[in-house]
Amino acid sequence: MSNELAHDFSPLIKIYKDGRIERLTGTTTLPPSLDPQTRVESKDVVISKEPALSVRLYLPTKSTTNFPNKKLPLLVYIHGGGFVVEHASSPIYHNYLNALVAETNIVAVSVEYRLAPEHSLPAAYDDAWGSLKWVASHSDGKGSEDWLNRHVDFQRVFIAGDSAGANIAHNVGLRVGSEGLGGVKPKGIVLVHPYFWGSEAIGAEQALPPVVREYMVGLWRLAYPSTSGSDDPLFNPGKDPKLGGLGCEKVLVCVAEKDALKDRGWHYSEVLKKSGWKGAVDVIESKGENHVFHLFNPTCDNAVALLKKMVSFIN
């Protein structure tokens, strides 16, 4: 067993020259459950065997028990982790979705997509799209999953993700715009600290140490070896001529003041406004915070404020 490194993307992943992959985070999982605090119930559902694709569903039982006929908004959530780590069943995501579902009174579908480098992009994009199409197959009330048939208002579907998951959420939103989604038109998309980049530094990126900029680009290339580079439209929406076709009515972009990706979030909102897209975009910046702080410190004031902003965006 060789300990010679081919790629070191600590604190996420290390890849050794003999092909071994060591994930440094995001490997712990939690089973679905009825959460005793929030009374949110979850379960895992296999959508497809080939490719292997599953989702974790969340149901706010307080609401669905007391008002069984009331239809609720649906959130399709896509986790982050640089395309290479984390799962829908990771503790940070499972706990976050329990809190979000309880607070917002929604049904949620958390996507378990295939990870790079074993499954290079566009696998994750395809998996998220497949999950979205599976969700839409319930819009006539005759889908395979009872929770979605009984409890979801398909006029109020939202997509959200953080970091790499926000990148995926944006890109499946574009696919909704170009291909349609069988009668379901998502109302809004929430991008939390989106993992976008570009060859030209913008804003405070010019002052970033070269090692940080190399990390951003290197991780993208690891996830997507056949990419055209930093200005691939999948990675740099400002270079995408199809940006104006984003398939939703409104977008909420969340950025954090100390996050190296902050200026990309602001830039995204600016290029989206100029793209000919007819919707409304809003940006919220969390002062003094770093990348995905809300997942690791969900009870801090800024995380609570961020959650409240998402609740009002959805409701």
C-alpha cells in the first residue's frame, strides 16, 4: 500500500497514487427516524437501481397528523461537500433538514447523488435531475410514493442546496428551463454559499492566497476531469449564454462575509439580472461568518436568521 499522494484536498479528501481514496469527512451517517424534538419523520426511498439512486424524505408529522388534507410546499434539497464527500444521511444534513422541515412546515426530498471521483460529473447533475423528475411524476397524485401523493402542493416546489449542492441546484434549475418538468414549475431556488468560480478573479478574490484559488479549481477538475476549465458554464454561470432560461420565478442567494466564495454569490445575482431572466433575485450576507457555518453551528444568531429567511422565501 503506497502512501504517496496524487491529490490532497484536505480537509475533504485525499487520493493516493495507487488509486486509494481516503475521505476525511462526511463518512458518518444517521438512519432515517422520527425525530423526537421536531416530530419530523424521515425515510429512505430507492428511485433507481441502475444507476443506484435514492432520496431521503422528510414529513412534518405535527402538521400532517392534525391537518391530513392540507397540501404543503415541497423542497428538493441537494447537499454540499465539493462533489466528493457527504451524504443525504450525514448527521449535519439530516439534522438540518429536520429543523428546516419543522420550521418551514414543508415536505422535503434530500438527494443522495453519486460522488466524484469514483463517479465523475455530470453524474451528480444527472442524479439530481433524475430525483427531480421522480418528484414531478407524483404531480397527478398517482406516483409511487404515498407521502408525496398525499401531502404535496406541486404548485409550490422549491430547489435548494449548499456549496457544491447549490451549484447542482442552479444547474438543474437551468435544465428545468430548457427541458421542462412534466407540469411542475419550481417557484424558487435557494443557493447557499454556491460553489462557482472563474478564471478571472473578482472582488476580494484578487487578494486570496494562490493556494486557495488553486484548491477551488483543482477540486472542480478532480470532480469533472473532462471539464473545459474554470469558465465551464457549469462552474461559471456568468459564461453561460443560457443563464436567462433559469426555470423558476425567484432566487435567494446566501453568502457569508468570510467565505472565499462570497463574491461569486454576489456576482451570480448580478449576471442573472442582466441575463434576460424574468424572475426576482435577492442576496443575504451573513456578517462575520465562514463557509456553511449554519450546518456546523445551527443555533447561532446568524444561522437562525438564515433559516428564517429561507422560511419566508418558501412561505
